[in-house]
Amino acid sequence: MADTAVKEQKKYTAKDFQSDQDVRWCPGCGDYSILAQTQRVFPDIGVNKKDIVWVSGIGCSSRFPYYMDTYGLHGIHGRAPAIASGLKMARPDLSVWVATGDGDLLSIGGNHFIHACRRNIDLKIVLFNNQIYGLTKGQYSPTSEFGKITKSSPHGSVDHPFNPVALALGAECTFVARTLDRDPKHLQSIIKAAGEHTGTAFIEVYQNCNVFNDGAFFHLTEKGQKEDNVVALEHGKPLVFGANQDKGVRLDGFTPKIVSIDNGEYSKDDLFVHDENADNDVLAYILSRMTYDPELPTPIGVFRKTQKTTYDSEMQNQVNKAREKRSDGDLDELFNKGETWVVE
Amino acid sequence: MENNKSTKQKKTETLDEVVIHFAGDSGDGMQLTGTQFTTSSAIAGNDLNTFPDFPAEIRAPAGTTYGVSGFQIHFGSRKIHTPGDRSDVLVAMNPAALRVNLKHLRDGGIIIANNQGFTPKNLKLAGYEKNPLEDGSLSNYQVYRVDVSKLTANALEDLNLGSKVVERCKNFFALGLMYWMYDRPVEPTINWIKDKFKSKPELIEANTRALKAGLHYGDITEIFTTRYEVKPAKLEPGTYRNITGNAALALGFITAAKKSELELYLGAYPITPASDVLHELSQYKNFNVKTFQAEDEIAAITAAIGASYGGSLGITATSGPGMALKMEAIGLAVMMELPLVIADIQRGGPSTGLPTKTEQADLFQAIFGRNSEAPVCVLAAATPSDCFNIAYEASRIAIKYMTPVILLSDGYIANGSEPWRIPKAKDLDTIPVKFHTDPENFMPYSRDEKTLARPWAIPGTPGLEHRIGGLEKQDLTGNVNYEPENHQKMVNYRAEKIERIADDIPDVEISGEREGDLLIVGWGSTYGSITSAVERSRAKGKSVSQIHLRHLNPFPKNLGEILYNFKKVLVPELNMGQLSTILRSKYLVPAISYNKVQGLPFKAEELENKIDELLRG
Ligand code: SF4
């Protein structure tokens, strides 16, 4: 498959990535924004449309491939990372993206997710996390908070939620990020960064399901609340937040603490400086644990970005080497391997 | 050749066929002994059939009955179809091996026992109170007590090897003795030893000496008065090699990929008895083969589907429990109409069942195992070497009809082996593949007029960006569609596409008269047992006809007509009557089931008796 240089192509616009299918999410759903930002940023990821494939599982989010005018495969529940893995191994030349939800990726598909991460296969996995089952009409999901009252948990869910970022880090994912459906610029920048990464890239997008879990992330997305509740991670920069950029996160041993940086006691120099490329994953893990701590702001941005050989390229290398070293697939030689005898 | 033709005082008897069972502890090297004897017999020109009998436990304690490892070889100067109902010779390295296998030894058969293996401890482990070699309980057999360990140690005395190393050479002594007894060439084994222990000259010397010591022992000892000759069989001229079903399957897939100029992609999760397909294929990366050891059975098949979508020949190999896990994914491949081959190497079930034992009870699962109307093509291999043909055929159909194909094999033929007449690559047909490239009026679910296959349009093709998936497709466009008429139409298309494969497969061949009193219908690995039983019945002057199905969905077009021409139709199966149920419902014939589910193949004599009974009644 020829890797046609994009330069020879006309520059795409967002419109080029819109398929002819009617988008059928509920009006007001956060999925619309994820789709729009993806279509807006895809002209910049430098890949020819014909070489992009979106693979999905089952759920509201998994309708995503139908709306992108690229190649697309709407698979079965939970298996998108496995389908995408097979595709990427067979076709390392393609840019393979997975659209998935919290039920799809972390419940039924949890196994495939962690194994894709540990193999570092070159897939971009976009998790639409709305902390609810939308398509089946409102049951709690593996990211729903403890005690959540839903149709299937009228007395409150007694499940503890997964922390998807921590899970991805624990599974040795080489690119781990979080962003918000209602922060278009940030969402675009993270999609672009994932597209530029070689290896498994995992993006958790907090997505509002306005029908079954409306407002789950409003404290992180709405003006007047988000300023104190979100801290944006930027490589090489200290963790500063607050409406007036007057608060910061400082490490006390391994424990992140909020400090004021406008009363003279601490300055920016005392804060936790984010290093997304750190060899060691401890800092990224500390950041990931801030997520469910009510005292601490929720980090968004790239938690970790490291380099490791990818499964698909290693697999291809073994094939290439075998073809160089041994006869390039001579069937007669293969058939006659081992002890043979002739009957006259 | 170094066989000992100088034997004077011993008489030679000619036999048409012989069954030898080598048995010992898992660590005694019986599989190796058996395969060496097999190669040597093949080179001697015999037809043959073998079956290994592994213990289920990986390293069972030494001396126990559940740690016995066996290898049976049936060779002869006539056509050999099975590893043999009963053995003529039992080589027993310890009491447990004797205890487990004695019931399969024919009356008057030969027992060669390793004297040193019959220690008080081993006797106790095998549950013998007294030494059966001494207490007269084996008087129905010809018992030869041979100091195998001791004589091996004597032969290697001056080599200064550790006692463990010496003990490990004893299987070559036993092999040498059997080579003497059946007049087999020893060179192939000597060459094998040289190659195997290239870097360890002391082991070349030790094993070669043990082998020759066994050979000479037969010649000089007085306890053996007879040796046997089994003349070469009349086989079709050509170059042969011995092959197991799983190895043949792997070669068949590689051939199909090469002949279709596709990359071969295997997604697999280790499972007995299918893992050898993964092991084999992972060696052949130079054939553009990619093998993926997945995290589970579902990932194995869905990754293969992803690879097929990308333009590879996607395949997966598993056994019953894994098959059950893959069903939803097979449904997806049915809906997306992508080529895919699923090899199910059946084993005893349900659930984990009998992992190392054979059964053919996944036929229903293969034909009907998915939710809703999800027809797939189903094929079954008849013999170890037929696995090559069936893998190729399954791939051809999958590609041509853009459909999943389920290929049934089982533990019996997967591990069993027989001589394979090696084809010439250039004589094998190519499998044409045409990826769709024309963006003009491209319709992902348009269809070939003849096969009803949809176009295979792979990512990377400019202008063909499109979406497929598991939701019902609109005719032609492939867009999601829930309209009643469209659903009916698509269900019909998917069914008819599979039905049309019947136009593309050969008629089933009948062996024997075209009409008469009794027809035997078989499928899968029972071919050998049924054929032997039919041959024996005919030798007794009975008229029995036989057909063996390799295509199980759809059936060959002439099947109905054949069935109607017989008064009785007997369907022997290693299940509770699955094919017979299908034949009854499809053709309304009163097919008679003959079933066995013991984890074992049919004995030819069991079938022979059933034939007698039906022809009498
Ligand atoms: S149910 Fe929720 S997640 Fe699904 S489309 Fe509607 S708003 Fe979006």
C-alpha cells in the first residue's frame, strides 16, 4: 500500500471528514463536540483520508465511525481494541483509531484494553467517558461513582469505579491523556498529540450524557466552577490553577497538596512541575490519583508520553528478517521439509 | 543398509500388517521412539497410520498410570486406514504402561517388558500386588522380559556418562530391538541422532550405541526365534512424508495464502489440541505469515477479522470451548461478509471436558452456533493428510464467497499421522483475489451475480472510504438499515450465498454400489475406521456402500439422491447423533445413528459388528 504523501493532496478541511450519514445522537450530547473537534483537527494530523480507519465497539460512542468519512468498522461490544489490533498488525501502514465508551472499553472490553496498552500497539484509543450506559438507557457503568442511583442500582451502586487514566498507566500505556468535551481547543490539541504519538495512545474524554447523566462533569467544564476544579497539565510547567491563577499543586513527599501562590508563602518555583516524558511513571500515577480526590483539582492534559517499540513494527520486522534470511516462501521446499521418501 | 540380514538360525515370517504400541513414562521418550519407528517404516515402503496417546497431566509423577505416554503405529503392505483397533506388540517400559495398555493387546500378542522398570515401587504405583511378569497372569500373551536398562548401561559403560543420561538412552535400545524384529532400516534414525545432537558428540555416540545394541541383541539372544517381514505397500508413486493433521492444516493455510497472494494472519489463543497450528505457523514468517498469540479466544478471532478487513487471509484455530467464545465474532464476520477461516480442532466436552481426547460433537455448534440466522460454510477433514486439502479448500471458499468458513478437525487426526503424497506447488490452483479499487459507483454491498459475494474493498484504497459493521446493512449501500423488507432481503442473501457454494464443490463420491441395502455416511475423522470396517465386511462378501462428507454446509448436491437409493442409512459419529439429525430433517430419511462418546475413535470391529447387525435385521 503506497503511503501517499499528504503534501501531494489538497489540504483537507473539516468537511472532508464528514460522512453522508445523519448523526443520530441525542441533541445536546457531548459526542457531537468530540466528533466536531476530531473533524476539525484531522486535516492537521498529516494522514491521507484513505489510510485512516476508525474502529468501534457498541454503545452511543461507537456510532462514531459512521460519521467520519474515513474507513470505518463498527464491531461488537468490547472488542474494538482487538479488531483494531489485528488490522494494525496486518496493515502497519494505516492510522487506526478506536472510538469507545466506558462500558465498552472498561467493562466488557477491559481485557483487550489492557493488553493493547501493554503491547504498545500503535492504536489511538478515544474513550468517551460519560460514567453511564447510555444506549441501554441508563445503568451505572464501571466509571460511575460509588453509590450512584440508576435504573439498575435503585439503592445506590456498590461498585467502586475504575480510574481509567490510572488503569492505562498501570497497563504501561505509552501515551495517556485526559480532556473534556466542552473544551474544544483542549480536545483538539489532545487528539492531535495522540495522532503524533507512535504506540498506544489513550485519551479519556469526559463526555456529558445529557439524557442519563446530565452534568456529571459540569464542575470541570462550566464557567465559575471549572477554574477551581481543573488543573491543566503542561509539559515543563508548574501545576497552577484557580480563577486568578493563584493556586498551585505542591508535592509533599508523594502527596499532592494545594497551596496558595499569592500570599508570599509559596511561589511557582515550589510547585509540582509536570514532566510528561519522565522515565519513571510515579509522578504520572500521583497525578492520576488526584482525579477522585474531592480536595484536589482534576488534572487534564497529557499525563505521560514515552517511547517504546511497538508491537506492530516488531512483528513486521520479524517477518521482514525471516524473508531476508530464508528463502522467500518456496512452497516445494516447505512441503519437502524433514524426512521424505520416494515410491516408484 | 545396516539391518541384520545375516541372521541364520532365526526364521522369518511375513505379515500383511502389524500394530505396535510403545508405552512408558512421560519421560521415557516414547513419542520419539514412535516417530522414529514411523519414519523408518515409511522408508521401508509400508503404508501406515499412527496415534500418540499423551497423558493429560504435563509432568505426572513417574511410574503412575496417569503418567503413561504411548504411541501406536499400524503399518502394513496393504492400505492402512487407522492406527489399529488392537495392538500386536506392546513395548512396556514399566508396570503402569503394561496396566494401561494390556486391554488393547490382542490375545497371543507380544509383550516386550523392560525388566528394570518393574521395580517393587513401580509395581505398587501401577497397582500390582505381584509382578505380572512372574505370576502367570500374562499366560495369554508371549512375554519377553528384556533387561533394557541394564543392557543399555552395559553398552555405554566406557563412555563415562551420568546414570541419568544413560537411562535416557534406553528407548533407543528398545527401538533397535523393534527394528531388528521387523527388519526396518536404521540409517534414518542414525542420521536423525546425528542431526539432533550436532553440538553434543557424546550423545550421538551414546544413542547410536544404544540403538545398535538393541538391534544386535535381537540377533544374538536366544529368546527371540522369529523376526517378521512386512513388505512394501502399493502406494501411488510420488514423494512422501509423514504428516500430522495439525501440521498439514498449517501447510494448507500457507499454500492458500501463497496461491492467493495474500498475507496469512493467524489469531490464536493456546488451547489443546489446536496449539500446534499456532506453533507450526509461527515458524513460517518467511511466507509472509503473521501469528498473533492473543489475550483470549475472542481477541484471537476479532483480530483475525480486523486483519481480513485489512486484506489479509485471516484465520483462527481453536477447540470446542474456544469455539463457543468465538461465536459472536463469527456472526460479525457473517454480517460484514469478510473472508475468515475458523479451524475447530474438536475435543471431548462439554465445558473443559476431555482436553486430550477426541470427539466430533461440535457439528451443531459449527452449523447452528450463532444468534439469529447466521449461516456459514462448514467443512471437515477426513484424515491427517486431508487437513492440507481442507485448509486450502476452506480458504478458497472464504475468499471467493466473502464468508467465514468453519473447518472441523479433531484431536484424533490433529495428532495422528499418515504418509502424505507431497504435491508439486505448481500443480495447485491459484486462488484469484480481486480487491475492489474503482470508486465509480462503489457500493460496498453490491454482489457478484454468480457467487453473491460483495466486493472486498480494503482501507488504503483512494475514494472507497466506507463504513461496515454488525448492524443490519442496507442492500447495496451497506448503510445501517432497519427496514423490514430490507432485513428479509439481506437474510435471504446471506443464506443463498452459502447455498450457492454447493454449485462449486464436487459431488460426493460413493464407494461401492450406487443402490442397495446399506449405505454408511460418515464425516470427519471416522473415515479410517469406517473404511476399514467396510473393507472387512466386503471381504466377507457383504454389499455395503460408503460415502464420506467433507462439505457439511452446504452438502454436495447429489447427497439426497444417494441417500434415497438405499434401504438403510447408517451414520456412525463420535457424538450423540448430530449429522444423522440433520440428514433426517433435511432429507426425511430414517438415518440410523451409531454413536460413541468415550473420547476414543471407533474401532473398525465395532462398526463391522453394527454392519452385520443391520444386514441381518
Ligand atoms: S444517551 Fe447520552 S451518550 Fe447516548 S447519545 Fe444520548 S446523550 Fe449521548
